[in-house]
Amino acid sequence: MLPESKRTNHPSQLEHWAELVFPWLPPPDLAAAASTCDAFRRVAATITSRRSSDAARGLETHSIPFRNTVDSQPYSYFLYSRFSLICSSSTPLSQSWGGVEGGIPTPIPSSLTTDLSNPIVENASGCDCKVCFRKSEVDFEGCPCWSRKEEAFLGLGEELEIITECGKNCACGLECANRVTQRGVSVQLRIVKNREKGWGLHAAQFVGRGQFVCEYAGEFLTTKEARRRQKLYDELAASGRFSHALLVVREHLPSGKACLRVNIDATKVGNAARFINHSCDGGNLLSVLVRCSGSLLPRLCFFASASIEEGEELTFSYGDVRLRPDGLPCFCGTSVCSGILPSEET
């Protein structure tokens, strides 16, 4: 048996080690470790509490807590990225979550992430507006980067508006009003569990009509990889309760003879937008495709299409195409609900 002094210090040493390692563990491994001793159980409980208090891991301006009065699931596990990123399917990703309070979370490896405003830089174009629109959030007409059109579709036939913001090679900084979507989640949100729909994203403050809410962040995929994952997701959905977050956006090119297809998968890596549910009546969010000046890949962003009250669920339309009559059920509860979620061949 250990001497009294050793027995006194041993638990704190274990807890110190666990506080360094456990934040990297996914829920099954964390639960397994917690079952081994009281010291590990205490650390695991603290980490679970911290995870449920902020899905964003301290990476956003506001914390995004989980709220669940339906069952015992304290949070939904995924890797958090403020903006969409590019990575290969063979690249293992990990991220610390639930570490020491006040500590700095570990982001997705920087070598795999995209630039804040330019997923892929196409050329060196940009404006010279060093102080453009610092006082105005409305009139962008004086900036050569600004444009607006409607030539994109959210995979399932839902027409999208396209806007262009200043990019990496522009002279202005993040204070520029033509970079509205480049500062991360702009409003207070919470993730709430529903008995039928599962997790959903809700407003935690009043959101005015036209206000930017968040980007749909995830992994940019090639079409080949998107189809591979869709097949896997369909198999998982058929075998049990599983919901993926793979979206396809098609942008018509000026020639009209072709379109640029963008696949964004937030199933494993993404931000709070991965929890936004479908609504057959269009919901209260407007889907907008945002292209930063000089970049190739556009970003899918959400703006409030109407005033949103605190506590109201945020929803948008996934589209109108339903190729699978036996598709997943829709629980949006609107008067025009079709009963089946939109679906298409990826």
C-alpha cells in the first residue's frame, strides 16, 4: 500500500494528466475513461459540462450552448471550424474541446484551413478602398468588388442570390462593411434538442430582417468524394438514426453553358450552421452565395429573411426536389409540410 502522502497526491496527479488528455477524446472514449476511477470521472464530468456550454469552443465572439430537455445527450460531437476548409479524406483531424476553463482551444490544423476570406485565391484582384464603407452597411455601389446577381442553386432547385465581398488582396480590413460575412457568427445562438427533429439552431437574441447570421462552414469536397460520402451516409441512415450535413451548391457561369458545383460537408467538421433544420415554407433564413474578390470557391451564408425573435428556431429550405418517396420524414410542422425531406442524387 502507498504511504499516506503518496495516496493524497496521487488523485490530483491523475486529474492533472487527465485534464491535458481528455479534451481530445470523443464521447465514447471519454465515457470509457470516466468509468475507470473517481478522478477520471470528475475530470470527464467537467469536460462534458464545458462542451455543453459552448459548441464553438471559444472560437466565436459568443458562446453557443447546447440545451436538451428531451434526453440525456449533453451535446453533439463534431470538430469546429469558423470557416470552410479543404482537407483530404485520408487526413486525420482532431481538436481539443472542454479543456481548462479560460484556456485557448486548439483549432483545426492551420495547414488544412482556408484563408479567412479566400478559400482558393484565383488571382490578385482587389479594390483600393482603404476605408471603404466603414460608416455604411447599405450602400456598396462605390466599391468595385460589390456585385449582386441570382444565378446559383442550392442543389435541390432553391434559387440563391450571389453577392461579392472584398477579399484578401483588397486594401481594406475587416472593419469594411463589405466584409459582413467574414467575421464569424454574428449573433447569439443556442443549439436545442427536439424530440422529433433532433438538434436545431435557435436564436438567443432578437435578429433583425436582413441581418447576417452565420456561414455554412464545413469541408469543401470534390464531387467524387461527395458522392462517396453520400453513399456511406445513406447506408448509415438506413441502419439507424443518422443525419448528415452535406450540401451541394451549383452556380451558373456567365456563359450559361456550365455551372460550378460546390460540395460542403459539415457532418464531421463545421460550425453551428450544421444544426439548421429544413422548413417547407422557406424558413426564416435567406441563403446567399458569397464570393470574395479574387477567390474561386464561394461560401454559403445565411441572412435573416424576416425579423426573428429570441428563442425562435432558425430554418431554411433545403430545396424542393424529392426523388426518394421513402426519404427521411420532415417534422417542420408548417402548413405546407410535404412530410418528406428534400433529396436528390448527389
